[in-house]
Amino acid sequence: MIESHNSAFQEFLNSKKVSTEKGIFAKSNFANKSQIFSDILAFAKIVDLKKVKDERINLSLKLIADNDIEYKNLISTLTSNVNLSHGRLSHLFKENIGVSIKNI
């Protein structure tokens, strides 16, 4: 099964004509399954899936990595540092990283 909510990986899958619905593999017309898996492996080796297009999410990831933030303060710390509402931050995390902010 292929599942991803990462926008870069979604774009890659779309370029390979792999259809997904809500981040989960739906269907594809590829005949050679081993080739698509080789392509996915090659993609994963060259693309940093932790680096996303939205700099606010990159800043959030850096804040998480560089600071010892207690979970109870995580959302308020991130939202105040990146100037996003909790809802928008959660949405962007899900869209760019593949997990909801509440699941970190």
C-alpha cells in the first residue's frame, strides 16, 4: 500500500500516473510494479521530504528540532512563532508533512 500526505511525494506519484485519494493509493495503470517501486526509492534518495515548500512549516520543524518544547506548549509556541492559527498550522502540517500537528 502507498500512503502519503506529503505534497512533494504526491506530485511525484501524480507524475507517474499513480492516483491517490486523500493520500492513499487508489489506482494506477503501471504494468511494471517493480519499476514504480524503484522509482519511489530513487525519488526518496534525492528529495528531502522533511524540507517543504512552505517556510512556516520549515521554521516549525526547526523550532521542534532545536528546542526542548513541552508538548502542552508545542502548538502555542509554534503558532506564535510562525504567525498562524492552530487550525491553519495543523492543515499545513498535514498537507506538507503528512501528519497532523496534534500527532507529533
